Amino acid sequence: MTALVRPAHGRVIAGVCAALARRFGVSATTMRVIFLLSCLLPGPQFLLYLALWILLPSEERAAPSAW
């Protein structure tokens, strides 16, 4: 698995779905569709997206890992 960072390329809004897709090995489009469908359910999906946007480092700013 790769590190959870927002990619520099392939973003649509903030890169959160692209980062999650890369982490779990699915396409970014699939992850975006899953997110949009989950917004139809009650819950804090949009707040979680905003929190990940703030908390996940951008790929260009992330320090290289020693692992």
C-alpha cells in the first residue's frame, strides 16, 4: 500500500478521492462514484471529506518517507 497523501496530478477538487483510490488500489473514478453515492445516505460524509482535505498532506509537500 502507498502512503496516504493527496496526489499532485489527477485531482478534481482536492485530491481526497484520488488519494483514497491510490491507497486502496481502485480507480479514482470508482472512488468518486462511491463517495457521491454515499452522500445519498445520512451521515457526516461531507464533513469527513473536508477533514481529510485539511489533514492529508499534499504529495508535493509530503516529506519522503524513510520506509
